[in-house]
Amino acid sequence: MIFYLSGTGNTKWAATTIAQATGEELINILDIRDEGTPWRLKENERIGFCFPVHGWRPPVVMREFIKKLDISEPSGHYVFALCTAGDNIGETIDILRDDLSSKGIHLDSAFSLIMPESYVGLPFMDVDTPVKEKKKKEKAAEDIEIAIKSITNDEKGVNELTIGRWPRINSRLIGGFFTKHLITDKPFRVSGDRCIGCGLCAKSCPTSNIVLDLQKQPVWKHDKSCLACFSCYHHCPTHAIEYGLMTKNKGQYFYK
């Protein structure tokens, strides 16, 4: 089985591609995160974790899911992880490995894919140019085939990761600040004169954090479920959604 989380679609594409190649069941963790039923594995069934990197760390919701995860007798089953990022991943996999180890799950191999950038919540960050987006997708398509070969052969000790410079500073220091202060829906706003009431923002939100008011305009719940994945922002066809001043004049992207 492959447990996955996706916001703007990069990781969903990756997880789906792996599932189709390996025959493993694909499970969106947001559909089952409140379930407490133990998972019983079939003979030779693999365990996969696929997710986007958030602030050089595994997403908070993925880490919370792992804390509650109950897999009967995981030893003896091949375990892999694949994360997607716009640039590099720092110590993301080290953090994941520790989380899994606390549940008695040993991570055998790990992979990262560099995908088109979708995080636009900081002044210096924007989506990639169309040319760069195309190149990243082409390279990711090549790299995922290499990962699939390792996974289907149950190869252990493989770590194909783009760690980048200053991984500890990025993941432990900056990542801590990101998790505490930047994963929030509070800055999201909608421009009433541009909103057409299509509801795509609400439909695209992976945590159902958006409802439409009587004028069919989005209202964020502020219930701490927001992933700050910017799926609502990127899917808006009229660019009516902004994240404070951070997204002014920035581009949009989602996997298609």
C-alpha cells in the first residue's frame, strides 16, 4: 500500500505512477487519517509514503498520521518513501525515518523528485517559468522510472535524495519557524470583484478547509487544518485569491 498526501498535484502524480507500476493500493491519508483500524498487510505487500516537502520537513499532517498509524507486523515488508520538492529537501527523510522508527517501521529506501515550484508564501518564492517547469517535469519523469525500478526490486539502502546545502539549518531551524508560523490560512483573502463563484478553490482544497458563503465566495475555516499548500490560490481561474501581500503579481501552478 502507498500512503500519500498531495496539494497541487505533484505528489499525486508521483504516487499514482508508482502505484500503477507496482500494483500497490493507493491511499490518500486525508481520507483515512481519523480511522484507528489496524492495517494488516498481504504477503509481500510493500509500504510506501509519498508526500510533498513542507519547510524542508515532512508535512505536519503526514507526521501526525504516522503517529497514529497501526500496522500489524510491519517487519519483513519493504518500506520506501518518496518526497517531492521545488528545490531541495534538507533532512526531510531523516525526520521521516525517525518518525517511522518510533512506530517499529524500518525505512528501506528513499527518493526525492524535484518538481515545479508551487509554494508562493514568501517574498522571494514564485512559480517556475514555463521553460523551467517543462524541464523539471521531464527530469522527474526520468527519475521516477529509476525509483520504480528500485522499488519493484525491493532494493534496500537506496537514497536518491537532493539534500541541498545547509540541510540541518533548513530542516531544524527554518523548518521549525515554518511549521510554527507559516502553516496557516489566516492571510488568505478573496477579491470580490474578481471572484466568479465557481467554487474551484473549495473543491481543490485537500483538507476541505474552504466553504462558500451566500455570495458563493470562499471563506476559510481557520480550524488549523490548512496545509498552506496554496491549492486554492493556484486553482482560481481569475486569480481572485491572495495570501496577504505575498502572492501579489505572482504566478500559478498545479500539476496537469
